[in-house]
Amino acid sequence: MSTVLSWGRYPNAPQEAHTVMWRDAVPTEWLSVIRDHQTTLPFGNGRSYGDSCLAASGHVLQTLPLDRLIAADWQSGVLRAEPGVTLEQILDVAIPRGWILPVTPGTKYATLGGAIANDVHGKNHHVRGTFGRHVRRFALMRSDGTQFECGPDEREEFFAATIGGLGLTGLILWAEIQLMPIRSSMIDMTSIRFANLDEFFALSERLDPLHEYSVAWVDCQSRGTQLGRGIFMVGDHAANGSLEVVKRKKRTVPFTLPIPVFNRATLGAFNELYYRRQRRAEVQAQVSYDAYFYPLDSLLEWNRIYGRAGFQQYQCVVPPGVARDAIRAVLDAIARSGTGSFLAVLKRCGALRSPGLLSFPIEGTSLALDFPQRDALNARLFSQLDAIVREARGRIYPAKDAHMPGADFRVAYPQWQQLEALRDPAMLSRFWERTTRT
């Protein structure tokens, strides 16, 4: 057995990983863990930030070795694979054949099973919705040994509960997804510098309907008339070009730093440099899909820069009618706190509904930032942010969360009881225990 942690390394709750190598070995390994520890949880490549990927028992089923491609129809773009296959592995075989993931999060190192369990979304939510909308079917195993296929028209209650279900309904043995056709692996990108939050909303209103992808970096320490300034980036798949799989040179943060790299002074300097590095108001360029979708993946183990205490990500989404005021209040509270992250992501989410019961995105505006773990400071700031999101009738992303009050979760995700009714009794996470039992 090996020991694994969540990506944020907070809470500090090391998990003993019981590795599953083959699908037909799942029942034996699973029953062994249940016998000794009562409950467990599937664990892929550890890209969830908080405690949703941590078993309440401290013992997880490591599914990363279940990484085989089972079947693919390159005429229709339908692919079937085991849950431990990473998005990178899918891209490596799909792109040269003219297909790409229709929805991708900000890392290609997430697994297929994890993408379903967290119903991930990306820069094109306003066009394609969540990952779950492109899942055709999957096979689910329960701890009592039963196995069955789930789809929109077959065992649909388990289909809905498993998409965004945080790994609680059982173990996915394989999943079938629909890929999206492309003519080139390059992205035509336009990058626009904006001076404040009002300009972001004006750009988003005008440009989102015209482009496949849309996202903004925002300076979380800007204040006053510059509050919410940043760089707006829209993109589309190039109409022509090669179908090359990009292999960027990777660097690794070699060890966990004793303290975080970013503090009030260094973060302010970085944000100023990043905002000013684009000298023209608007820049057009053609970039690789890898650079556009996965900028941080070129720096392996980047979570180590936050120090030994780890970090938390705060990602919320608030409805359209109050989005401008709510996001302004959130950014103002963060700026006044003097903390925040170098990577602050602001984007609009569309109205397309996910098939999942607990899918995070609702129509509105989403903001995500990382915060070095400082217990008192984070607790005080997150309490302020929670109050703003609560009043706006927004919600926080379970895949990134390590603090959400249980009452807030139960109000924001009213279908949690339907998931609880279908939860496999042998699957229990620290997140679920924290948010549904307190």
C-alpha cells in the first residue's frame, strides 16, 4: 500500500491506498477493505483539492491502474475506457484522429472516473455544459457485488446520482463518452486586457456567444476603480492545421517549500507584472490546446509552492441577476484581506443543465482562487465569502472544498438526499460526513 493526499494537502489526512489492478479483482479488494475498515472511497489521480476524495475511514481504493482503453469508434468519436484513464491519455489517442474532449477542466491529469464523479466543467460551459452531458453510459459496481449499466434511459436514477456524485454510488468499471470533432489541435485565441469588473461583464456579454471558449484571469488584489481588472481570453479550434499532440517541456517543483511563495508583497508584484505583460489592449495568437487548456500542467507538483500546510481553493458560482454585485463583494473582501492567489479564474457559466444531481455549475458567474492554508485568516475570510455567496443564493464547488458549512451545502444542493438514498453504504468521504451529518 501507498499513502496519498488530496491536491490541496488540506486537510492533512493521509490515505492508505489499496491498489486495484484489474477489473475482475475489484470485488476481492473492495470486500477486503470493507471487512477491515467498514467504508472506503474510489481515488484516481488525486486532483480533487479538498476532502471530497478522502475516505472517512482513511482507506481508499486506488483506481489509477485501471487505465485501459476498451473500445473506440473513430468514425463517430465514441470512446469506452476504464475509470483510471487520464484525460491526457484520451487526448493522446484522440487528437491525431481528429477528436478532442468536448469538455475539459484545467488539468489533463484528472481521470475519467474523477471527471464523472465531479462532473467537471471548462471554459466552454456556456456552449457544451458539463462533462456529464457527454457521458453516454457506464458500468457501476456496488459493494454487494451487483453490477449494472447506467445511461440516460437505463437505471437513470443511478446515472444521475453518479454524475457529480463524488464517488459515493459505487465504483465505475468503465465509461463511454462522446468526443468532439476538430480539424486542428491549435486554438485561435484573442486576449483582451480589461480595466475593472464592469468591463469584464461587458466583454463576456459581447464575446461569449461568439466563441467556443471564454475565461478571464483577474487580479485579486486590485481595488477601487481597478477592482476586478484582468485579462479576458476567448478561443476557438483552428479551422486548419496539424493534429499534433503537444508535448511541452515539463518542470517540477522538487520539494515542498517550508512557507508559501506568495504573500501580500510578492502576490501584488506578480499580479502587476502579469497584468502589464500584455502591452497592447488586444492580442491575437494561435496557441496549442495544451497551453490554452492546461497552463499549470507544465509545472509538475505545483501544489508544493503553497508550503507544508497546503492550500484551499475557494470556487463559487452566483446567479446572473446578482452576479455583478456578489462578485464585486467577494473580490473586495479578498483584496482587503491581503491574501489570494496568482491564479484567479473568472468566467460565466451557461444555462445548459447537467444530468447530474449534484453538478456544481448553475447559470451565472464563477470565481476560483487558491489560498495558502493559514487557519485563522482563511476561516475569517471564508466566513465573509460564504455569507456573500449564501445571500446571493449561489453555491461552492464540492470538488474544491474543505470548509463548507453543512447547512450551506444542504441548502445549495437540495438533491443531496436523493444521492444519500442511492449512496453505496460502503462508500463514505470526509466531505460527505462533514456536510450531511453536521
